[in-house]
Amino acid sequence: MHSIKRVGLTLVFGCAALAASTAQAAPEAIVKELMTKPLPEYPGKEALMISVEYPPGSVDPVHRHDAHAFVYVLEGTIIMQLQGGKAVTLKAGDTFYEGPEDIHTVGRNASKTKRAKFIVLLLKDKGKPVLTPVK
């Protein structure tokens, strides 16, 4: 009987620890596809426009886009950095560019209390994912 109680307590504490660690994790970005358009003048390529909303405290994983990515900030303040470059703080009206070979090491909301929102235009290979995590 004691081993059953021990297993039950282990499960309860394990679930509580998991819930606590999940609750402390940064909120994920909310990404919405706005438009996809084939580019017949560039066979195999397409333009993809997305909106990205960073809730307060949101942080992206390290990633790449394998695309030309043009960013325009609509509201809030975001921090971006590419591997080998300096972090930049962008506010509404600012722009940012990532090339197909760039690794995006920092992408986050600068605020813990206000959301940030931006538009990204990606010129990419048809069918390729929007984002590829990098370890």
C-alpha cells in the first residue's frame, strides 16, 4: 500500500512541477498567414506574408527562414539579432531584414506588459517551411 501512495505522490508532484515549469515558459508568438502568391517570373518561388504577434514576454527559438524576410513593425517594441550581428531594438514603423543564410538568434518582445505586432514578407521556395529551428 505504501508503494501505491508513493507512486501517487510522485505523479502528483511531477505533474505540479511540470505545470509550474510550463506556466513560467515564455508565451509563444501568434502567427497568421495573410497571403501566399506564386511568383511565375521566378519558377519555384513564392511570396508569403504573415502577421506575428508577440504577447508580453514572448521569445522565439533560434531559427532560420531559408528565405528573404522583410519585417515591418506595426506596434510595440521588439528585439532582433542575427548570428554575428548586434541586437537591434525596433519600434512601430521600423524595418528589419533577414537573408536566406542568416540564423536568427534573438527575436523577442522587449516588453513584459505590452504586446508587439509585425508583418513579415517572405520570398521563399514553394512548399518550404516558414521557420526551421536551429540548435
